[in-house]
Amino acid sequence: MARSMARRSEPEDPSLSIRRSHTKSRRGCIICKQRKVKCDETRPRCRRCAYGDRPCSYQHDIREGEATSSKPATTPTSTSPALPTTATTTATATPGASSPTDSAASGPSWSANLVVASPVEHATFDLIHMRLLHYAHDHLADLLSIQGDTKAIINIIMDKADQEPYALDQLLALSALHLSSQHQDIPAYSQQATELQTRALSAFNRARCAISDTNYLTAFLFASMLAIHVFYDSLACLEDNLSTFIEKFVEYMRLHRGVRAVIGSHWKQILESQLQPLFYVSELALEVEKLPPGEETAPLANFLKSGSSSTSNSTDACVEALSSVQWMLDIIKLDPTRRDIAIQAIVAWPVVISDDYIEAVYQHRPEAFAVLAYYAAALHRCRDFWVFKSAGLGVVEMIARHIGPFWAEALRWPRKICLL
């Protein structure tokens, strides 16, 4: 799953460079309105506020005297044959949720702590959830892009569902998210994905200080699935603008690095657990470190090291992050026919980069964006994966336009990959 722990093509689509319009959120939360970003209006806390560890309240609820913290979430009517026409997710909220200060000015505050969400107790499961579980059972290999028997994942999650329900909620959320990507005309899937993810975050918030020898596997699976879910959400922000995407992507990178904090000293136990057959990328990572690195990233590395690109203190962090991109590409080259290896290596990259590099991306440093373009080129190569889609091409194009012609030669490789 990560280097630090274990130490194709089609013509350019002009339509991707055109910003698509979106409907404004008329009943969004106060914080999202102040920050001028689109709110998904999830209750009791919208996803943007949950991800950013910010308080969340709705002006019209205050005006109308609604008790938003205890209002059950209801799924809109669906005509899907896979879901009943209506459904209600039963979850009783409790008071006392923390209200940290808004971190918009200083950037997301995710590191060792993954997220904070409003507590939800006594979560129940209904027929919709059973169908989502059945879908996950049949399609988990596609959802996670792994080869091998995925029954061990389901068994671990179900064995602990009564004590650590957050993993089951996140599994169901990922299942609903995958269905929503396949059936975008059915809003019930997207709604279920949002509600279940919010419920999972709330449950994990209550249990995150109690990761032990009895539940580290559940916590690891939860963090891994949550990272994929947030990755999908961040790439979906490409339809807005570069700033919105970067904000969301930084949140994703901070969350995925939080996997380290979740598993902590349990990594060796995880590698020796029933999940061991699914960790073949970790073995490939060790194999790659014995070989000389490839040359794909050399032009940008030389440009950064020459000192002509920037005088910023972020340069060293960017050079290190670029080295990790090359490590990722070298793993992929060990067996170019294995799509699952490529995707697992790509998903592992945010775990191995430094906080300094993430901060450089958040600050919109051009050298950090250039490194991100090389990473995005790898996304483009795996654009048939349901999470990535055409995002790689979009990221490379947006970055090239943003940092300008000064970086054109250094970005020759990623632009070439996206035009093949």
C-alpha cells in the first residue's frame, strides 16, 4: 500500500477545457456561503465542513427553528430497480459535537486525526443497505481494483460491525458511490453515498482514540476505503475550477496520509493478516528499490535542481515528491499488463509524500503543480478506472495553463502522455 511502510490512450477532448456550469446551492450552510463554495446541504453537517473540520449550521434552519442536529436523513424518491422507491436512513444525532474554528485561512488541518463529524448513535441498517452490501460483495474487486479473493475484507468488516460500524458504513457508501458513477441519472445512489459516508465519519470520530490490537484491521480498511471515496470527490471538483480542485485534493492527500496514523505500529501485523495476499504491491515496491530509477521525471527533476525554477523552500519537498512519482511509475513498469498494479501504485503515492509538499500544493506553488502534472499523467493512463475517469487529462491541461510557458519544456512528458 505504501513505499514508506514496506520500504492509453486517445486524442485530446476539447470539451474538457470548457468549464461546465453547475447549479448554485440555495440552501447551503453558512460556512460554505461565506467561503463562496458549493454546499451539498448534507445534514447535520455538510461534507465540506466535515472534511475541513469546521462548524456547520444553516441560516434558514435557525430562522425557521428547525432542529437540524436531530433531523433524520431521508433518501429522495428513486425509480431505480436496485433501490426501493423511497428509503430513510435511521440515525439519531446527539448533542455535544465539537466546533473547531474555521481553518480556511491556514488550510486543512488533517494529519494524525482524519476527520471530525457530528456524532451519530444507534445507526440501523435496512433493505437498501443489504442490497448495497450484496453489490459490494459481488463487485469489491472492481471498486478497489485489486486481484484476489476479497472475501477476507467483507469478513473482517462484518465480524466487527456491531462494535466498529464505521467500516461497514464506509463499505456501503463506496458501493453506493460506484453505483452513482454508473447510473448518474439516479440521484438516490449519490444521496446514499453521502449519507453513509457522513455516518461512517461520525462513528469513527467516536472510536478513533481506541485503535487497538482488536480493531486495527477494521480501522485500516475504513481509512483505505474512505480515501478512495474522497479521491473520487476531489477529482469531481475539476468541473468547477483549479482552486476548488486543489482545495479538495489537498484534503484528500492529508486524509490518505492519515492512514499511517490510523494503523501506526500495526502495519507488520496487517501484512501478516488474512489480507496478506492482497498486498502484492508492497512486495513490488521492495523490488523496485533494488533497481535504478527510470527517466520519465528526469527533465523536471533537472529543472528543479538547477535552481532556475524557484527560490522557494518548497523545492526540496517537490524534488522528493517527484522522486516518489518516479517510484510509482517504476512499479507500474514491472508489469505493464496489470491494470490493478498501476492503480494501487497511483493510490499509494499520496501516502508517501511529505507534509511540506502538500503545503506547497496548497500554496499553489508552480513547482508543486508541475510535479502534480506528472502524477496526473499516470491517472490519465488508467482512465478506465471508475474513480479516475478523464480527470488526469483535465488536471494536466489546467496546470499547464496556470503555470504558463516557462514550464512548457519541463511538462513535455505528461502532456505527451495525455495526447497519445
